[in-house]
Amino acid sequence: MSLVVQKYGGSSVADAPAIRRVARRIVAYRDAGQEVVVVVSAMGDTTDELIDLAAQVSPSPPGRELDMLLTAGERISMALLAMAITDSGHEARSFTGSQAGMITDASHGRARIIDVTPGRIRDALDAGAVAIVAGFQGVSQTTKDITTLGRGGSDTTAVALAAALGADVCEIYTDVDGVFTADPRVVPLAHRIAQISHEEMLEMAASGAKVLHLRAVEYARRYNVSLHVRSSFSDRLGTLIAQGGAVFPIGPGEFRTSTSEEEPMEQPLIAGVAHDSSQGKITLIGVPDVPGKAAAVFKIVAQTDANIDMIVQNVSTEITGRTDISFTLPTDDAPRVRHAIESARDELGYLSLEYSDRIGKLSLIGAGMRSHPGVSAGLFAALSDAGVNIEMISTSEIRLSVVTEREDLERAVRAAHTAFGLDSAEGEAVVYGGTGR
Amino acid sequence: MSLVVQKYGGSSVADAPAIRRVARRIVAYRDAGQEVVVVVSAMGDTTDELIDLAAQVSPSPPGRELDMLLTAGERISMALLAMAITDSGHEARSFTGSQAGMITDASHGRARIIDVTPGRIRDALDAGAVAIVAGFQGVSQTTKDITTLGRGGSDTTAVALAAALGADVCEIYTDVDGVFTADPRVVPLAHRIAQISHEEMLEMAASGAKVLHLRAVEYARRYNVSLHVRSSFSDRLGTLIAQGGAVFPIGPGEFRTSTSEEEPMEQPLIAGVAHDSSQGKITLIGVPDVPGKAAAVFKIVAQTDANIDMIVQNVSTEITGRTDISFTLPTDDAPRVRHAIESARDELGYLSLEYSDRIGKLSLIGAGMRSHPGVSAGLFAALSDAGVNIEMISTSEIRLSVVTEREDLERAVRAAHTAFGLDSAEGEAVVYGGTGR
């Protein structure tokens, strides 16, 4: 018997008709003899409404109580979904994160999963029931308090349960058709990616693609969980994120084998183009070019708990004995990082600090880069032709990122999408010879 | 150090300003050095809204899931209240029914409390925090599923916690000033009762007084918990429900000793007049007057799980060898009881069944009845003067109830209230020499 974990986001369970539609989909899987575990988010805007309520009673609510408050949202959606499934003639039982065995640390609002002990979920499945689990929430191992996993938490709940239960696939239902070669709002000719590797998806998510949360992809890669990102508003296939040769359900009674990377089919160089306009850039001008200075800068930055992304250090000019250091970071983190650096100005000895929040980052992602050295040259030529200036560059084995002026970013994304042959009139990308229908 | 359990109903925490007002009251107690445990209901109409949502996805939602759904309501109000208290500078921690140790049986929607193990509440108090507990909910001892206690559940949660923690008083905050000598909407000259015994309050609640739920009063009597029913919209004293000589807090740093029943102060004959217009009356005409027939009738009724209240069996006429049996019951229970009796007509051998939902019940309650035999005569005279016909009569040691036509009920209540000297221009009742301010 195959086991499917399905995750439905807030827009998929926004109201009673949506919940009944989701129930019908689940029941179809059950009718085909498949075991189903469902992870749900809170209905529609419930979480935002609860945050508004909290703000009305306290400007800085304690994390423990905010978690207690917010977890009410999934409690409502999961109970309603269980009712709708029961009404369709199948047994269903809902479980809180705590009941489902999502054991976390005690970091309220951004708890990390320590262990998953889904004994009650397994019991429900063995009794023939659909198990509905509240996404986004867990219980602290030490304090026994209710915790939440933070943004992207429901995706992570689903992947963690799929790993712990040995599910055949973890389906992530959302309001788009899957992962696209670029953001369709920026690139009208972008199209759905049929299949992509965990590594590529990880780079996509880290580079600004929003359909799947980075953390959930990391978890899926570590435990080799096959993911299927698809729309809850249609029966079409979405994007498979899997190792080659995996067999998994794609619908009630329907199965597919994922394509292997080694198969001799046309494989594009680039899987997709991601972009991120949420970062800013700090430049320290005139840092003394002596050993340990850069380390001192980033030690201070690390103490602020900010997420530093790209770092560039200019070649020192021999005359001055000084160099410039630039790095990018989320604009939300910028004020406290600037404050920390400016407070340590005497220790660091730099001449001035510049900050820009008008930058954008473009990333090409593709496992094909491993064997094709010409990607950077191709990107630089395409951007040059489009009149886009490049400010910073960074690379990984399967990713190439550049920083541009923010006003050039969307033009740069379209130019790169075209230059690497991703534009499609058919609305279908074939990555690893994907087999979308 | 004194320990106060406070219960706030939905209207007391209906919105953010109301929650902040409740927080200020709690903080005042804490500032006076008192330990406070707070039991909250769901905000305003939340529970009804959740029931509406359930009805939209399923005409007959399973009890387990309905309980899971409804318990989200208290989760929201208790977390918000904890935030508001924290914002006022005192530590507060919220706890679900399960976390607070409210152990119940597995009867969803009407669970009975089996045990109360408030270890985490005691720990929170010992750490100097206010403990906020979700009313109305518990966890099943056998299935570990979330349960709800049914109507009046939050009052029962508060009383059960007060008993388990050995609290000095359990304050029930509501939107009225306390328990009145009669429903002020019916009797304009009704006034607040300053103090009343558990036994009298039990009879009041059982006879239709709605301010306190019968079940909570039963629990309080069994464990001798002193109750204080009062308004969350003022600082005035409400109604004390206590044994004589109990010492308990009545406000921040303020204490009072309850008056003893034996004290030589003016003690009224009657504490209050309750009425109930939610009952109907079934009459079986021509039941064979042979041993065991009445037992057979009520065995069949008992199998329907209906709450039978008053029973009257007429004297049999020797000529026919038949008698009439009448009993009252909640109108909600009437259809299934009628169905059960009519299905057993051959076995029971009665001639016909009559049903009326146009009855009303008036009850006089007062411990003074024990030593004053003239109460029934006084009531009958008053009702006769008011032109009210009496259909049925039943008594307990401290209660006298009569059934009237429903259209006569309010007139009967006013007449009884006047006849027993309860009308007051001062808005204050002195029962047991009560000491209201």
C-alpha cells in the first residue's frame, strides 16, 4: 500500500467550499486504496488576523503566548477538514503538532524539529483513517510548551512526517501549478519545470524562488523525500523534486517513475532563473589590509544573527594598504548590522560605511553547469547586451549569482531566461527529460 | 498567600479592550500579593461562529472533531489575555485544558471530569506567574483526545481547579452583578442576593436561574468551594455562595468572612424565585393501575437519556382501574421521549398521550423553609389572588415548585416575589445577614 503525505496551504482551505474540494481529492486517493496523511495550514488570512489581535493587546507579545495563539489557526482548519472527509464517508482524525509527535526545541516562533514520533498517526492509518495534522506547530522537548516552526513551517511539517513515516511522496499543494523556470509575473514566457533535483531546488529556494521554503527542501534532500509541488485547483501534474528512478503516486491509483539524471535525453544547461529583491548591500570602504581584519568584521556581523549572503573583497591597492569589503544581507537585518559595525568602528579601522537597498540578485541554477564551463560568459554577454551592469558575482557548483541595480533586475531576468533557451510557447520545461502531462 | 481562581465568560473578553480591562483587574490582585489562576471562555461569539463553520462542511460533524474545533476558541482568548497581562508587567502563562490536567472521560461534547492534576499550574504560580487556563476543555484519560465539557463547562473548569488547588475563592465574572432574587427582566424590583448557601444556589440553578450552571454549583458544594458571582464591568461585590465563617479575598488585598447561617440576624424565609419556561409536559391518560406500570413507563423514558423533572401520578379511580401519569421535561427532549413511549404503547397499555409545551415552572428557594411550614399555603394564596392556576406541585426540603400555564408564569413570579417580601427599593437582598456593599 502506498502512503502519500499531502500538504495544503491556507489558500487551498480558505473557506468551507475549498475545504470540501480538498476533502474530495483526499477521498479519491483513499478510494484508490492509498494511505493519506494531510498537513494543513490555517485558513486563508487567519494567521494574519490573529497577529493583528495580538498587536491590539500587546506591542511585544511573548513568544510562548504568540505560539499558543497562532496554533489555534491550524486547529480550526484541520478539524473542519476531518469533518468534511468524514461527511464523504471516510474516517478521518485530526492531530495537533504535539499529538503528531513533532518534537522541537524551545525557540518560540522559529523552533527546530528535534524528533518526529508519529505513533498516533501510524495508529490512525492502521485503523483505516485519514490522518490530518496541524502544520507549522510542535511541542518543546524540554518545556512541553507549544511551539511554531516559523515561515514555511507547514511545508517542513509535511516533509518531516513524510520522512518519519517512510511516505512514497510528499505532495505540496499550492495555488500555482508548480515550480517555474522564472517568476511568471516577471517573465511571461516562463513555464513549469517538470522535474528538478533536490540540489537545484535548494539553490532555487535559497535564491528567491518562493513556491517552496528552503528549510523544507533541505529536510527533503537530507532524508531523500520525493516532493511533488502542484496546484490544489487542478489535477495537472506539477513539479517533481526527486532523485532519478523513484516510483511514487501522482494521483488516485496512478504511479510514475521519476526520470534519472543519467538518461540520454535532452538536458538543459539551466533549470531556472531565480531573483531576489529583498536584499541590501553594505560596503566598508578603506578597511586596513592586514591579516585578521576581514575576520574581525564578520565576527561582529555574526553576533547580530544576520543572514549574510554574498561577500566580495576588492584587491588591495598597494599605495594605501587599504581594501573595500562588500556583502549582501536581507534588508530587514541591515539596521542592526549597520549599528553593530558602526559601534566597532575604532576596532575595525575602516574609513566609511555605505549602504544600498536598491540592489537585486539574479541567479541561474542548473546541474548542467557542472559540465559546462561557459555559463558565466554567456550570462555576462546577455546582461551586457541588455545594458545591465554587474556589481557582484558569486558561484556554487550548480548556481551563478550576480548583483545588479534593482531597477535593472527584471530586465536582467528576462534576458537570462531568453539567452539560456528557457522561453517556451508550450508552457512546459523539460529538465532531466521530465515527463509532465 | 491567598489563591484566587477567576473565571471570565465570553462577554468579558469579547474584544481587545475588554481583554485589557480584565488584565488590569488580574494585575491588581497580583500587585496585592495574591496568587491568581484565570479560566477563560472563548471571545464573544467565537464558539457560535465555529459551530457555523462546522455546519458548512458537514451536517453531522463527529464529536471528536467538533471538540478539536471548538477548543480553538479558548486557545485564542487565553493567549491574548496572557499577552495583555505580560504587557502590564506581570508574568503570565496560558495552558490548554490538557496542559492544566483536566482529565475527563471520552464523551465528546459533554465530557465528565475524572481527575484534575494541575501540576503545571502550581509550577507557574510558584514561579510567580499568573496561570491562564482554557475553560470548557479537557483531555480523555483513555483516548488522549481533546474533549469539551458542554454547556457551563468553563464555570465547571474554574470550580474544579479551585478545588484541586485549594483556592480561597472561585470568582465567576459575568455581565450581571450577581445572583438576583428573581430574573430582573421579569421582576423589576428583584435585587442582588448578597450571600446564599450552596444548597440554595443548587436549587436556584436547577430551577432555571441561568447565572451559574448547575453542574458547577454541584461541584462547588461537593468540594466546599466558596464562589463569588460578580460583574467584570464593576468592582462591586456580587453574590457569595459559601458556608458560614469562610474567609476569602473579595478584591485586591481585601478579605471578608462569610456570614454564618446560625447568626442571629434577620433571615428571610425565601432567598429567591426562579422560573423556567423551557419545559414541556407529557401526560399519559388511562395507565392501568397495576404494580410496576409506572416503573415500566420511566424505564422506557430513562433509555432516551432525557432529563425528567417533575412527576405526578393521579389517584386512581376505583371504577376504571386506571390512572394518569404526568411529567415535565426539557422541550428539546420531548420528541424522542414521545416517540419512545408511543412505540411501547402496547406494552404500557395507556389510553392516550397528551403533550403541552405551553407550561411554566415557578420555584421558591430558601433554607428558611426547613423551619417554616407555611410557605406552600402562602404561595398558593398569592397565586390564587393573582388568578394563576396551579397544574403540578413538587417540593424538596428547601424548594417549592409549581407548574402553571406559560402565559401566567411571569405574573406568578411577580406575585410570589411580592408575597414573600423580596421586593426592594434598595437593590440589595439580605440573605443570611449578607454583607454586600
